[in-house]
Amino acid sequence: GRYDFFMSISKNDDMYCFSAKKHSVAKGCYYSISLDQDDQKRSKAGAAESFIGKVRSDRKSLEYTLYDDGINPDEKKGKEKGPLRRELLYVNFLNSLRNRNPGSMHVTAPSTNSLGNAPAVRPASDKDSLGERSRRGDLAGAAPLTVLKNREPKWNPVSNMYQLDFHGRATMASCKNIQLHVKDADPNAVSFLMGKVEENKFNVDFKGPFSCVQAFAFALIVFDNSSGAF
């Protein structure tokens, strides 16, 4: 139920970044993302200081959105004070990772400029959310968006399985082994890679438009969507 994310500093040194924990609710589930590894500290009043965002799914576990720690626009209408929450990532599965055929997904994120900065997307209503903008193809404007898709594996009749070259970053077979590239662009220009190397350990490589927390969130989404699969 808990996931930890570490940044590889050198061959022998990893730096702790985030932890996440799954919570079940009536409308699906969500993962809280925290800067603290200590579960006891995260469950007390001080947890608000380490909480940085959440990943929320729909009931079918096919659509996911990553939010920061801002205020839900529905709560903003009441007594809650502070900035509206940012939407940092939206994922729509066209074919679940739990199915026999390779999974298929579109991933929408705010575009980054030459300095690596991304516009803040703080929708006050559903029509301005990443999901709705992605569905109607509204990717330009003051807050431009980038859509990515998974790199498709090829069927190998000799091994009788789908295969994709991970250049040594995945050493074990798994439906969670995924590469993303910008949609309608060179599929070899990979922006995100996730590869299994041990029973409970995966490599995660990323570049723009992904930030560290967005990469971690997408890895959580992969785990959740593939729940029950190898």
C-alpha cells in the first residue's frame, strides 16, 4: 500500500524524494503524496506540512488526475481559503494494463518552455480541466498542453510475446514496463521510461514535460491500473 521514490545520485547513493499511500473512497481511490517516509508523522497533524499532492482515479480506474496541495474549486466556494489546486497530469487509458493485449494510454501535461517551466493550470470548473481540454483537443492558449502516448511493443513470434527495447533499464518482464513519447512525434524520443529490475523495484527515467513528482505520479497510476497483473 505504500510506495517510495528515490533519486539516483550515483551508483551507490540514492536520495529519498517522496512517499505515497493508497486510500479508497466512494468515487474510486486516491494516492496521497508526501515528503515524509515516516507513516506515524504523516498520520498526525503535521502531515499537512509534508503533503504535496494527490492522484485521484475514477471508479473504473481508467482516468487519473494529479493535483497539487491547493484548494478544490468546489470547496473554494465555501470557507476554504488559499489558491486553487493545480492540475499537473491527466491520464486516460484506452486499453487497461490488466487486459491481455498491451496497454494503451494518453498522458496530458502542461508544456514546458526552454527553461523547463510549465504554466499553472488551476481550473475553476470542469470545462477548463486537463481532461476536458484533452478530450476536445484544446492544447494551445495561455497554458499550452503536451499529449504523450505509450510506445507500442512489437510481437515476437519466436518468444511468443510482445517486446520493447529498454536498453538495459528493465531486466524483468512486466506489463508495467512502459515508455512514453510525444503523440504524433518520433517514438524513439522517449520522455518517460519505467522498467522492472527487482520484485518490488522499478527504474524510472524521465525528462520534460515531466517533473520528478509527475514521473512518480505516473508510476503510481501504472501500478494502480495494472492491479492484479504481473
